[in-house]
Amino acid sequence: MVTSGGCLRILGIDPGSRVTGYGVIEKSGGRLSLVSCGVIKMQAQLSMPERLQVIYNGLSEVIRSEAPAVAAVEDVFVAVNPRSALKLGHARGAAVLAAVQHGLAVFDYTPRLVKQAVVGYGQADKGQIQQMVRVLLRLSASPSADAADALAVAICHANRSVLP
Amino acid sequence: MVTSGGCLRILGIDPGSRVTGYGVIEKSGGRLSLVSCGVIKMQAQLSMPERLQVIYNGLSEVIRSEAPAVAAVEDVFVAVNPRSALKLGHARGAAVLAAVQHGLAVFDYTPRLVKQAVVGYGQADKGQIQQMVRVLLRLSASPSADAADALAVAICHANRSVLP
């Protein structure tokens, strides 16, 4: 795992074909802080290839400007239908590819693990996640739901990694 | 649609997380010919991110050396389970991304359409597809099943496009 000066920058990604959330946090001496977060929104009229390009290029831009060492992506075990799973797979594939092509190590976490890491139990709702992300990162306001989900995955990785 | 000298080069892709087939054909004056074809095989021990990288880099290499103008990718409506659909989505996403990032227009065809275009009816089996691909491209031997599927998608696009 790459670290610099005893701190680790983690990019959390919540991939989706309409909205992809991202959040970069820094772990330093056991303390977490927000670097940046946001959402990549796909316009409704975009084709699937265009959406993947927007996700890939958008995350590449974030990686170049924030220089995270690792990426954490939410895995999906929920019982969606095969058609939705395929669509989500496209978006996740584009997101993971942006990370590996820029040399980041990629880690997968189930939604249950992410919720346990952030809220303390695996059945937390979106509002609780937003609130806990705000508290854990000492933010003055809650990030948007998609950005909060991405930050939650990053926090999950931070709490499970032994470094630094 | 990009054409050069009255001919169109088409990259057909049959994405998969273990084996991704590809085939490049040229359509010139209503006549089809093989440019190249093959498979990108992923070693069993590779992680999902590594597999996507192998697919993306492998197809990027094919696109750079054969310079196709368009890509045709098999769409998937088959009733696979969500977990398999997500995996296939990752591979398809990586494949489509390689095409759009190199400026290719991407077209989707259902397996039924591909079979109709190549064999004449939508329920053809893999052996029939391999045989018809061999006949249509005047090859001395049948390509492997995965390469043949990729060539079949390319042929489907060639037969449905009005150019040149």
C-alpha cells in the first residue's frame, strides 16, 4: 500500500449509470479528514458508451488532482434483476478501470460492511449514513446522498486498513 | 460513420470476464473479408480490476494496430442471474470503454439479431455460427468459438449498415 508522510489518501466510489458519487478522504494518525467529494451526473440523453466515458474521465480527473493511493468501491449483492445488474456492472467496470489504469489498488466492500463501519450496524438507511459521514469527517453540512455513500466506502476502507 | 476509400473496418467484440473474443473485418463494395481475430484470455488468478485492465489494454492494442472505425458489441438479454450479469457488465463496460476512448462509434446487437444476420435464424448454436463465419469470410479453417462470436457481431453490423 502506498503511503506518503504517514498518511493515506483513499478514493471512495459509489458507481451508478445515472449518478456516480466519489469522495476522497485522508487518514493520518488515526484521524480522518475530507479532501474532496462530489457527484458525476450523466445527462439522460447520453448513450451507454458515453456514460462510461463520462464516469471514466470524471474519475480520472479526480485521481489526477487529488492523488489517492487506493480506491474503495461498494460491491453489490442486492437482488436486482439481471438487466439492472448488467447496467450497474458497466458503470462499476468503468469506475474500477479508471482506478487501476492510474495505478491505484482497488478494494471491494459489501454494502453491509460499509454500513457497519460507518453507522455501526448493517441495516442503516441513507439518511443515517449521511449524518454519520458528516460527524466522522467533522463537516459543517451533510454531503449529498451519493457523495456520502462514496465517502462511507472510503471510511470503511480507512477503518479496516492497518496503515498508517 | 468513418469510412476510408469506400471500405469500412468493423471491430466485433464478444466480452467475457474469462475470455473476450475480438474480430476485425473489412466491408468493401459489399464484400466482407477478415482483417484479424483472436481471444484475450484472463488467467484464473487475476482479480476483477486486473481482468478489466487486460480487456481494456488488449482491445486498445487491437484498435491501434487494425484501426477499425466502429465497434459492434453483443448485447445480452439472456436470463442470467444478477451476480453473473454484474460480472459480464464489468467486462462489457471495459470493452465498450476501450472502443469509445479510441473514438470508435459503438453499436449494440442482441444475440438473436446476430444469429439471424449470420446463420439466418435466431436460435443457431455455436457450431453453426463458427461454420457460417468461416463461409462468409472465406476462411480455410474455423476460428475459435469466442473469436467466431466476435466476428459474427461484426458481420451483423456490416450487413445492417448501409455503408459503403
